[in-house]
Amino acid sequence: MANLQDIKRRIDSIKKTSQITSAMQMVSTSKLSQIQRHTSGYIQYANRVEAIVGHLVETNDLFYGKNNEVPFLAKREVKKIGILVITSDRGLVGGYNNQIIKQTDQLINNLKLSTKNTVIFALGGKGADYYAKKGYQIAFEDRDITDVPKFTEVMDIVKSITEQFAAEKFDEMYMTYNHYKNRLTNEFKSQKILPISPENFQRDENGELVHQNNFHLDYDFDTDTTKLLQSLLPQFAQSLIYGAILDAKTAEHSASSTAMKAASDNAKNLISTLNLKYNRARQAAITTEITEITGGMAALN
């Protein structure tokens, strides 16, 4: 009977765990819906900025050597590289953080970087802790970002990146994070965002800027294009960073929802297995008792 009691306690314990993981799945699914609604509104702003900046840069041929007066476009000798690593602050998100860290390490190896010529900007505690332990310089870290972050919450790290690049604290800037594809799938994404290059603008199959055709682009300038871009390009870089943060947070909620669903499903399967084991053990105990009673009666006769 002791064995039966142990099995029963395990079943009760797993049922309680299943209730917790099911609740966490519902919470993560709700957060996923919230951030998707928030992101859809932001995308309209980001597309508008991309259309304006892309049009101004291309029409003035600034991608091709005429950009020395615009720091966010100018290429310089690469002495140090900055990497923004976007992870979560907590676990219970499956392989979400492991994939980002593994692929970021691969990027560092591919670029032949070391702790001496790499500066890390960390959004999320998992990435900050990992690279701090490995001896990398953490130029800025931001933790405890809300589930649906507003720009004001991440403004410090976003502005720190653009300001330090303008001050030549590093010469190129990469972002590494998980991109949200759908509710079941996330994929790692690595993107160079500084200096700004043609790759930062979405294009169609004909090589035309995607968002340029969505807006009527006709400007009257009170100042020259260079001064205008000196003001607009930091905003464009910041929109790229904030967009990546929203994308990464969306992927995080998706990963959490998927992980909690898997945990709940595993708990149900384990409960089913333990119930079968419990019933078999109980049947064996009953059979043993009947055999003992029958044997005792036979001995008396």
C-alpha cells in the first residue's frame, strides 16, 4: 500500500504543476496578443520613417561614397564592434535564450572578435549575465522590461547605442535576437544596423524600396539634405532597434506559451501513465490479498 500512496502523491503533485503551467500558458498567450496589437500600430510609424529616409538617401546617392558628412552612413575603419543582445530576464521559455546566445557566439567567432574589441549592449538578464561572466565589456544593460515595452522604457539603451556610435566608441553595430515567425516558430536573426547601409531598407524583387511606393514622397526643404539626414538617421536607427525589441519580446511570449503548452501536455501524459501504473498496482494488491485469503482457507480445511 505504501507504493500505491507514493504513486497517488505523485499524481496529485503533477496535477498541481499542470494547473500552474496551463495558467502560465494562458498568460503568455494573452501577452502575445497584446504585443501584436501594439506592434501593428508601431509598424506604420517605422514604415513611414523608412520610406522618408530611404528616399532621401538614395536620391542623393549617399550610399555610394558621398556620405562623409553624415556619421550614421559613413564607413570607418573597424576597430571595435558593438553587439546588442536581446534575451529574456527569466527562464521557462524553452530554448529561446540558448539559441540567441549560441548564435551570437557564432557571430563573434565569424567576425573574429574577442573581449578586447567587442562591446556588449544587453537587453535582458540572461544575455547580460552570460557575457559578463565571459569577460566582455558590458557597455549598457537593461533588465525587467515590461511585457509590452513602450519606447520610453527602452529609450536609454536605444539612445546610448546611437550616441556611442556617433562618438566613435565603436565602429559597427549588430543586433542579435529571435525573430517571431508565427505562434509555433521563432528564428534567430542577426542584423548590422550601424553604419546604415542599403541592407537596412526593405526592397521588392525589382530592387525598389518597398515602402517608398506606399507614400506620396514630395518634400520642400528649409535646410539642405545633409542636415536633415543628420537629424533623421538617428531616429531611423532607433526605430530599427525598437522594432527589434518588440519583435524579440513577441518571440519571447510565443516561446513561453509553446513551452508551457508542452509542459502541460507532458504532465497530462505522465498523469495518464501513473494512473495506469496505479491501477495495475492496486489490482496486483487486490489479487495478492485474494490469493492469501484463499490460501488461508485452504490451510484451515
